[in-house]
Amino acid sequence: MSNESEKLLIVNNLATTFSTAGGPLPAVSGVSFEMLRNETIGIVGESGSGKTVLSRTIMGLQPRTNVVVTGSVLLNGNEMVGASEDFKRGLWGTEVAMVFQDPMTSLNPVMRIGKQIDESLRVRLGMSKVDAKARAIELLELVGIPSPAHRYSAYPGQLSGGMRQRVVIAIALACSPKLLMADEPTTGLDVTIQAQILNLLDELKERLHMSVVLVTHDLGVVATRTSRIIVMYAGRIVEIGDTRDVFHHHRMPYTRALLESSPKVSNASHTRLTTIPGRPPNLLKLSDGCSFAPRCSYATDRCHNERPELQPADEPAHSFACWNPLPTTRGASA
Amino acid sequence: MLRYVTRRILMLIGIIFIISIGSFYLIHLLPGNITVVIEGPGASPANQAKLFKLLGLNKPIYVQYFVWIKNVLSGNLGTSFISQTSVVSTIRAAFPIDLEIMVLSQVLAFAAAIPLAMRSARKPDGPLDRVLSAGSFTLLSVPPFVIIVLMVLYFAIKLAIPNIGPSSYVSFSQDWITNLESLSLPAITLAIGSFVLYFRVLRSDLIATLQEEFITMARSKGISQRRIMWRHAFRPSSVALLGAAGINIGGLLAGGFVVQYLLSIPGLGYTLISAINQSDYLLVQGIVLVVAVGVVLINFTFDFIINLVDPRISRE
């Protein structure tokens, strides 16, 4: 189908386990997927489903102590699992960069934003002070910050949340990464600003020929911007497929529950929003069965005792992990 | 920023005014009659009354204050009744010694505390951190006058290293090498207390800062750990350190007195203690005023530095 050089990212059986006082905590388990160049992939799931840990592990940015990572992450041919900090440092910024979730905490409060941008340029690309400043101002302009030359010397505290997130994006883009990990890039922002930031990411992705991993809990965000979606629950992939298929032909009850719990414009006013009963499981006390079973209305004994593996659906590249999948909506015609 | 500085300066003037009243009034609180001190115990009551009037002590106290403050502002702190020398010239001779000890001790303390706190904070509860934390805690519980005595006993007497023991002080202009040798033990003694304070404050703030998201962000840029520590973690972690340093250095001016006295180093501390013993009230008053104003100015300076380091403070 696609030859190896078109694959930017190959994740195979990735697991991230934190050692905690309560025992080993499997934040991510058995995750495998591939990503092509110039693709945008969405990772969705509730809080605590392992999205953020997964995106950081792919980058090799997990904490340096009390964590065990197994499996494999091939990023543009570079194995990230087990790589030394020095090796990964050589890839960060240039091969892969991250847009962090909360622009209120991800910028250094006592460093002028311009300095935070041109630091990468000077350290990683070896630019001169003057060149780096000029490039940093260009980057500020690129991410839509008005009067960038003036803002260059502002402190983060002098900017609004939306402006700060633009700065975070500018920092991530500074060394032209091939892969951009956007970890809930709009969660901390107003709804109107959210759309602006997401459109900006889309536009930059096209202009700079990047691939983007868009991590979010908001399905509305990924619907129109991604080609494929990974649905995560309790640290595992429970459904993966083309965006269209996940939205319209999902088989995993959790995916449906997630979709139903998003508000829709087409709903009549005062429609009660569907919620998913219960809470995500405690990762320290996972059962042998499907992690979603306790909250699932279709669950049977088998669901509680035996974990379903990903199995192919009718559509190509679409899989789900469920013993009692929803009937295929392709119906008899498929 | 300008508004902040103006406000602070106005506050500073107010504080110094209050200090001046305090140190002026100090003389009046002292027991005994100043005329007896000056004329000796055998003076006749008539002579005493005459002197009392001559010194202006019969005037209302606020008038006395204004006469005094006018003199102080024009650089005149009076002439000692005991030594017949001007208080200002005595202080001017002694103060550089205090300054030198202070600068030496602070350079030593910061030079040791900052890199060690950084290494400790990188691996909290690691072997180095445990050793340093336990060691600094032990040092914290030993007061400076014990440290100085032990050091004199060991280095100056047992090892017989020349020029570092008591009464070996030589001025800097006379022989700077001997001068540095003679001040080395007091500087090290005061540095130890400062080191413990700075190390502990900076270490705990660094550990907290290193948990921050912007440190992970800095790491994701692919910059070195060293650069993350110095450029990203150090500055936001140094606010408490600077606050502690401001208070500590002020305290050192006073804390160094005992050490100076034990080694007969003729700084302000030694001079003050001798002045108290000789009931040289004007000299006591002058030194108290100078030290108090010095402490306030040091604190003001550190507040100002904190502002430069963390721009969020003056904005709030």
C-alpha cells in the first residue's frame, strides 16, 4: 500500500507504566498505529484515557524517573524507546515538537517571549543573535500576533491566553519539525479563540508540510481536521479508523457514547445531553476484561473477564476492540 | 515599574525617619547621667547643670531631635566625649572592614550554594541531595560563635597557619594578602550560615520549579539540561533566595559583631561593643543609626533586584 519512506511514525505495542506508591500504573498499553507524512491524526478520549501520556511517550518526553516504556516508536526512522536523552534532544524541535495544553503554564513567566522563541533557533540551529531575533519576529507574525516586533519583548503575563497559545505554537514551529504533537491545544481557551487556533494549526500544517497529531477530548475538534482518529480508553486503543468511518460506522459502544455526549447544533433546544454513566477505571486496579465493561450497557460476562483485542471492521484500516460491537451501519449492502 | 520604585522610595524615607527617631531616643533611654560620664564622678552639681544646659538637654525633646537630625543630615554625628574623635571618622574607618567581610562571605556562600542546590534539585532524595541536606542541617544548628572558636582552635592554633588567628588584622591598603588571610576565618564562618540558608531555600524552590510545565516545554525544545537549569529554572526559583539573602545580609551586619569581637577585628561590631563598654553613647548611637539604615537599604536593594528578576511582582 504505502512504502516505508512515506511512513513518518510507526508505533508498535507501546506501553508506558509509571511506578507509583500504589503499584505499577499502566497509563498506556499495547498501542500500535502508523502515520503517513502530511497526515493529521486525532487521538480522542476522556480525561485520564492516556492521550497526553501517549503523545509524550511518542516524543520520548516522559518523566525521566519512575517510568518504564516498552515497545517501539520509530519516528522518521529513529527509535525513540530506550533512546538516550542526548539522542532525543537531537530530534526534539527539528523532527518533532509539541504544542502544550495550557498556555498559562507552559511559557516561562520570567522570560521574554521573544527569547523563548529564539532560544531554539540559536541553540538548535546555531543562528546568530540578530538572525534569530529576525526569525522569531517572523514566527510571531506567522502565528498571527499583531505588532510582532513590539511583542517580541513582552513577558507571557502581558499576553492573553489565545496570544500565549500562539506563542507556544511559534516556539514549536521554530525549528520546522516534521511532526507536530498538539496536546489539547485549545482546552484552556475561549470557544471563539479555539477555532482561531485550530484553523491556524491547519493552515500552518499545509504551509509547512507537517504531520500533526491532534490530541483532544472534543470530537468536534477532530471531525473536520483529521484524516484518521484513534479512540483511547484506559490507556488502550479501542477504535481506530478513518475519521469518516469512526464518526459514521463506529462499532465500539464507547465511541458512540463519546459522540452522543457532544452537543450538536442539529439537536432541538433543551435536548438533554447524553452522558456516559460512571467514571474511567482506576488504572491501578484494571480487570482482566474490557475496561469499559462496567460502564457499558452491552456488557456480558465475557466482557468483564476477557479483554477484547482490536479486530478489523468492514472498512479498510478500521478496527475496534469489542466483544459485542454495534451492528455495522453499512447494513446488508456491505 | 517607575511607580513601584517611587512608592518603595517613599516607604524607605518613612522607615529611615522612624529609625532616626529610634536611635535618637536611644540615648535618652540609657540609664545614668551623661554629664557624670563627661565630667567624671567628682563634678559639682553646678558644673553638671552648666554642662546640661550647654549640651542643650534642657530644651524640649523635639527641638533636640531637630537639632540632631540637621547635624546628621549634614554628615555630623557628633564628637565622642570619650575619645574626642568625630563619630563619623570612626565609623568611616571601621565600616569598610564589615563590608569586606560581608562581600567575601556572600561570594563564598553563593558560589557554593547555587551549583550545589542545582545538583541536589536535579535528583531530589538522591545520594548527593541526602548528604547535602543532612550536612546543611547539621551546620544550621551550630551558631557562628562556636564555629569561629573551633576554626581558630584548629587552623590558627593546632595547624598554626599564620595571619588567620585573633589580632592579626591588617588593613587592605597596607598588605592585601595578609588582610585577606586575617579576614578568612570570619568570612568562612559567616559564609557557612548563609550557605545553609541559600542552599535550602534554592533547592526547594528549584525542585518545585522543575515540576512546572514550562520546564517540560523547555526540555521539548531540545536544549541541554544545563541550559534548562540556568536559563529556565534558576531565575523563577531565585525570588525566595533573594528575599532570604536581603534579610540575611542585614542580619550579618549584626551577627558578624561577635565574630569580630572574638578575633579583635576593628570593624563596626568590635567598635560598637567597645563603645558600649566605655559608655561612649554618641558612638553607639552613630553605629546603630548607620547599621539600621544599612539594613534597610540592603533590603530595599534586594527588593529591587527581585523585581528585575521576576517582572510579575511589580505588575501585581
